[in-house]
Amino acid sequence: MPAAPPPAAADRAVALLHRLGAARIAHPGGTLLAHLQRVRARLAAWGARPELQLAGLCHAFYGTDGFPVTLLPLDRRGELAAVIGTEAEAIVHLYASCDRKATYPALGAPGAVFHDRFTGRAHTPEPRQLRDFAELTAANELDLARSDPALRERYGPQLLALLTRVRPLLSRAAWLDGHAILAPSPLAHD
């Protein structure tokens, strides 16, 4: 199992999140900070490496296609990199840059194109980047589904379809967790 993020980096990231107001921003399941901490914990439970856990803790710094609140503008990426490291920050940036409507339909297919909502450009990330993106996407969406039954009811089938498409990119732990949260229970049909 990969090590936990260095405590200093995680602690500095949480301190920065507090300074930028994440503990006061409403988010499904409580506050943005609580959500970010749950995403990091889910990634840790799945055995994600420290850089991916840190990215999970910070994945909303630049806003996302589904959550437009921005904690830091893109021209201040260096500030986040100084706190969590360049690899973790690159994962955060990739996650934030995703144009979901354009990217998700083919995500998981060989040679799938990733559409950047910041630049409008399309590219094919490296395999490790795609795995990190898929794992972080799963952790984020599964936290929302677990925290908000109405969201799970409304978007659960779409999310399960997405996770099924990207299953080859996911860790076994992520897939099993996603299936447990999203798949209809066999008892529900009795």
C-alpha cells in the first residue's frame, strides 16, 4: 500500500484551504473543505500514492466543470505547487481543465481525446495521467453520491456507466467501491 502524503504537505494544503475559505463554501455533504478531505480519505483507502491523495485534497482549487468556484486563479498555479508538489499540482490542473461533456463519452477508449476547458485544445494524456484522472473522478463523484442521496438517485446510473467505461483505468478498490455505492441492490427488486 502506498504511503500517506507527507504530513507537512497535507497540513500545509489544509491550512491554505482554510485561508482561501474552503471551510465556508457550501458543497453537497457539508463544506468544500469537508468534501475535499473525504475525497483524499477515499483515495487513501483505495491505496492511492501520496501525490494522488494530495491532488484529491486539492482537486477543486481551480474550479471544475461541475463546480465553478475558484480558490486560486490559474496564473497562481505555482503557489499550489509549492505546497503539494509539482506532480500533485499537475493532477489538480488536469482534473480542473476537463471539459466533461466533450471528454467523458470516449474516456476509457484507446486513444481517447481529453478536451481542455481552459484552452479549448484537445490532447491525449499519458496512461498514468489518465489513470490518475479516472481514479480522482471516481473518488470525487462517489463522495458526492454517498453524501447526497438525491444526487445519487438522479445521476447514479450515468456515473455507473462512466465508471464502467473507465474500469480498465481504475484500481480494483475504486471499482468495487463504486459498484457498491451505485449498483442497484439485488434485494431492491424482490
